Amino acid sequence: MFKIFEPNKIFQITSKAPKYILFLFVIVLTVGLTEALILSPEDYKQSDAVRIMYVHVPSAWISLGIFSSITLLSISGFIFKNKNFFLIAKSLAPSGFVFNIIALVTGAIWGKPTWGTWWAWDARITSMLILALFFAMYLIAWRIYEKEEKVFKITTFITVVGIINVPITKYSVDWWNTLHQPASINILTKSSIHSSMLFPLLLMTAAFALFSLLIFLMKYNTELIKIKNKGLDRL
Amino acid sequence: MINELLFMNGYAVYVMSAFGFTLLSFLGLYMITKLQFVKEQSKFVAKFGSLNPEKANSAKIQRINKEILANATNN
């Protein structure tokens, strides 16, 4: 059913794609940085501190998206008995974790001029910290368990428990009184953010998505070569 | 304009440290991932080189092995 995902077939594409993705990423990032740091307007309340949004928000979005994808892939790997799904999930995790850390650190930097504090045990911030812990557990599990069956079970368990935290993170601003404002961007309803700020935000999101794709491809290729290295040992 | 960019109404230190941290994290992750890739690739080439001709020919039947070797020589 999933023959299209066979590593032997897709390596031809995944091994050549990174250089093109890197080229595209540099272009989109350059335009995005120009928009975010120079061309976009300052906020009437937050002034230039609002520019931190252009790195903070895309990082948070992408880390949440990657964790959701990892969960979906792990569950699919279990249902369809497809090892490659686990391999894809494993290759996505490092960039998801780094984006999670970026969201936490840039959030703290943004918090100081806006709220007057680097850190608060606010529902959104705390749930993002919990997400980082799940990412860390997931990555550590891949390092410490060598037996394939065991690592598949444990990592899937971590993601299934961790995914409960994703809707909590998303809706925490609606469910509790938090320092964070409610979402300014909605897919189904009209967004409250002005287009002059939405455009750079989307550009930076595209650049960050390209970067996570680049890291994913490089990591996936590394994992495939690792498997082939073991194959040569058995010859 | 350069003054505006450097000062940012007093917020430049926050804005630049947030962007700086992000870009440094990108660079760090890219370098680590690249190093791991190159290490595994070199290990593969070395192992392949140490195979006897019969085993090397049987390994070469797999297209992915040929791809890895071709990529290693291109890099």
C-alpha cells in the first residue's frame, strides 16, 4: 500500500533535494528578514518589540505542527506496520525540538519589554515547556533503546500522551486567563492582524518551514545511510 | 534608516537577540545535521571500499547503494 514511501525509491529524490531547498530557504529568509526587520510597521502599543513575533510565532506553529505529524506518523507506523513512518517521524523530531526551544527563548525575550518579566507560569508558556519535555523524551528514547520493536512502542507511547498537550497549548488562551492574547490569525474567521504584518509573518513561516524540511531531509538521508551501513556489515 | 534599525525605539537589544538566537540555532542545527550526514557517508564509503569484489558487486545491485556512493564522490 505504501510502496511509494520505500526508502530505496525515494532516496534518489531525498538525496538531491537538500541543495535546492537550501537555496530556496536562503532566498525566502532574506526577503522575510528584510520585511520583518525593516519594511513592516511598528505596533502602536508594543512599538518595535512586536518584531519578535516574526520569529516567535512561526517557531511555535512549526513545533506544534511537527509534534502532531510525529504522532500521526508513529500511530500510522503501528497500524500499517511500516518502519519507514517511524524513520520519517524520527527525522522530523530534531527540528521540532529546536523550534520549540526557539519559541520558548524568543518568548522570554519578548516577555521582558512587554510584560516586564522573562518568565511567567502562564498556561501557554507552561504547555510549550511541557511540549519541549515531550520532544526531549522522544529524542532520548531513540538514543537509549536499541531494540527496534521496543523503541517503536515507547516513542509512540510518548507521542500519544504528548499530543494531549497540543490542543491545550492551542486553546490555553481561550480556556484560561493568560498573559498571552487570544489568537490574531484564524483560518476560518477573519484575522485581526493587519496585512502589513501578516505578510512578513507568513514569509517567515515559509522560511522556517523550508528550514525544517531541509533538516528533515538531511536527517532522513543520514538514517537511511545508517541502515545501509548495517546492511554492509551483514554481507 | 540605519539608526532606526539599530535603535528600534529602544527595543533593538531584545529584537536583535531574539533574531540572533534564532539564526544561531539554525546554524547550529544545520552544522550538527550536516556533520552527522558526512560521518555516516564516509563510514559507508570506507566499508564499501573494504568489501571484496564479489560482495561489492552484490551490494551494488541495490540502487540506493550506488546513489550513496555517487553522492559521496560528488560532495
